Amino acid sequence: MAADASTPWTGYSPAAAWDEAVDVKGVVRDPYAKVYAEIEKMSGEDLQARAESLANTYLAQGVTFDHAGEERPFPLDIVPRVVGADEWEIISPGVAQRVRTLEAFLADVYGSQRCVTDGIVPRRLITTSQYFHRVVGAVDPANGVRVHVSGIDLVRDEHGIWRVLEDNVRVPSGVSYVLSNRRAMSQMFPDLFGAMGVRPVLEYSQRLRSALAKAAPEGVEDPSIVVLSPGVFNSAYYEHSLLARTMGVELVEGRDLETHAGRVYMRTTAGRRRVDVIYRRVDDEFLDPVVFRPDSALGAPGIIHAARLGNVTIANAVGNGVADDKLIYTYMPELTRYYLGEDPILPNVDTWRLEERQALAEVMDRLGELVVKPVDGAGGKGVLIGPAASQSELETARKQILEDPRGWIAQPVVQLSTVPTLTAEGLEPRHVDLRPFAINDGDDVWVLPGGLTRVALQRGQLIVNSSQGGGSKDTWVLGGVRHRGSVPTPESRVEFSGVAPVPQSAHPDDYVHGQQQMQQQQQGLPC
């Protein structure tokens, strides 16, 4: 890779992992050619100035996250992550296949459990999952969809192969950063988008609204849809607000809802209004104090009963978390063949099931070489990376695993692929993952072209979660299709319907609910 001494590329050297921008000889890969050329025109000071402008924009718009009790602008790196059209032709159908398998599994688990009878999945694995809720077994989705929105986390290994790292089908978060990142980056590099044929992402909200409308109870022609948020103290509140506004639906909290005669209503200044579809961003255990936690003030009493009667649709469905269990993850290749009759397009990362005696013994012998994860973990919490762990951390992990083998899995250390990232020292390779979002409307699974690229900002760090100090990149998928005669609206001009900074105290009762909101936030950090 030839670079003039005055360009930001000077000294850029790929790490041992697969670098997506340049190969081992330093030659720029084709998808990054135009990005490389554009940045090469700049000085290091120009690139840093653009990065600071991005951060200031995010802070002003309220695109922030909580880190160690401090509200910070969500770090958006100035260098995009570029995915070639040929790569997307693997990712998109692979994610869609994954979602169809998860849908079939959930319908089976809350139905006849054929997968247990036929010996595909052990019954104990399902019944011991903390996210398996028998109480919703009688809830029959209006259009057969339980996974309306999914976030399937992918990584690219040291050979450049895309692999599924984990599935998120409860209340997957992070799409607001995808939309905000795109709008900001299209302002920073307006000419590159047209020149590279970057596929758009800002149709996501209307795709989601359409899917939610299709999920309305039978006989409802013009459904009333709401986004149910835990409130302003939740780390993802910006996302809840943005999605409600861009879909053109109401953003509500539990105190705004009530149930009567098996139906859900929203309190408004004009009186009660019936609610048909609830896009909930509240975790299962906080959703209905009659069924789950009696002390919860984040949901509304009776909404599970209304769903059981078929009078309201809750999206995503309650109880989906059993499919997020990292032990179920290990069975996904078999489940894909069982339900779809197809081989998986996207492979898993090799994984040890520690409740199996032989696997447990091997992992105990090699603990310092492996990555160990809690099966119900989120946000990178509880993950032990053996080669980076101290002896005391290894001994603590060993004790925890032996006490509860069902609660853990182990995997080899995957050297996540790297992408050029702006640091204080200039452009350096940093590890990334990718969370493509998919929407299932019952007829088709649509995969958002791109998704949330999370980047570990520290050198050598493999955990990319924002809660662990990571940031994000705009993900550019090449090969957008432009229909003859159409004039696409530049994404920098697409409005977010007046999204304002997140209010810090919208209601006096916020402080009463704040503790529960923070508790849910810690249990289910999105990224």
C-alpha cells in the first residue's frame, strides 16, 4: 500500500487478524479502494477535525450512552466499514435463514416440542433456561411471527470467514446507531455514497412499522401501534424515541397503559384509545406485574392476559429469550437442518457445552487458552478471555463453572477481523463485529443492508461492546439497486421527524421508576 508521508495512511499496518481494508502485503482490497483514495487526500488534522465534528453532533443530538455512570457521545469512527456486494450475498441470506430457524424453534418450543421428542434438543436444556416461560405457551401470534426484529451478531475470523457469534431475539438494540451513523456519515462524505453505490438504510423504520401492522390481531384493519419504553433512564431511550417518531407511532411507558376486559388501552388527553400492537423495549420479567415481577412499575398489569386472548400483539414475543440461550446456539446447525432441511449458510464459532462431562474436562485443562461466556450474558459482561486473564481470574472462573456447568459455554479465541480506525496515534487496525438487523413480517425476512459495526477502540481488545468502552462504525454495503427513473433522496436529507436530545426528567415519577430502569439496563445492555 503506497501512501505519501503526509497522508493519514502512513504507517498503517494490519494486525495478525484478517484486515478487511488491506491484505497481508499491504494492498488495498477492492471494496475499500475509493475510501482509501478519499482519505488519502486529507491531512491527519483534517481527519481528526471531522471526527471531532461527528462527536459534537452526536452529543448535541443526544446520541449518547452510559459508561461508568457518565453520559457520553456514542463513539462513531470516521472510517466506514465497507462490505462488498459479494460478501453481502452470503450474509443476507445467511441471516434470513437463521431467523427462519429461530422462528421454527420458538413455535415448536411453545407448542408440541417435536425437537425434544425427536432427540434434537434435550428437554432439560429448555426447561432450565431462565428465559423459558411456560405462561406464554398459550399465546398464539396473530401471523405466526415471534421474532419480529432480530439482531444476529457476526464476526469474521482470521481466515475471513463470516461466523455467527450469538443470536438476539428478545429486545435487540442498536439500530438507532445504524440510522444515526448513516445520516452523520452521509454529511461527512456525500460524494462517496453515490460513487460507491452504498445501499440505503433509512427505510428501516417504515419496514418495521409495516411488519408490526401485519402482526395486528385478526380483524384489525388500521392497528394502533405503540413503542413501550422503560423510560428516560434506560440506556436505549434515544433509540425508543427515534423509532417511535420515525414510524409515526406513540412512545409510551407502562404508566400510560391500562387493561380492561382483556384489552389494552392507552391513556390520552382525549380519553382511552385501544392499543393493538406493542413494540416493547421492556424485558420479560418487568412487562406484567401480574405474571412476572410483582414489584415492576415498567410494564402494565394484564397485558399478558390480553395477548393470550388474542386482543393485543406483543413484539417481540415474550419468552423468546430461550432461543438466545448460548447453549441453544450450539444446536443451531442441527436445528437448521431439522426445520428447514438446509445446511447453515453461516457457520457457528466452535463451542464446548460444559454440561457434557468430556467437554468440561477438556475446557478445565485448557481454560487459559479459551473464551468462557455465561449462557445468559449480555453486553460482554462475565466474559473471560483466557489468554488475557490473571491466575486469580482463571481460578474464580474455574470455580464458577464447576458449580454450574449449565451456565457456561467455552469457545476458542477468535481473532476478530480488523478495520482501519482513527486513534490518537492515527489510523490503526481495530477489531470489529457486525450486528445485522432483520425484520420478519410473516411473509418475508428482510435484512437491513449493513447493520451495527461495533469496534473495540483499545489496541488488541477483542470485546467490542459499548459498555466495555467500544464504539461503532457506519457499515457501507456496496451494490445498491437503483430503479430506472427514480431519484433517491440523499440519506443526509432524510429527516428524523424532529428527534430532540433525550430529556433528563420528563415526569416527576421518573425518579420512582429509575432504579428499575437501571436494573433492566444492566441486565440487557444492547451493545
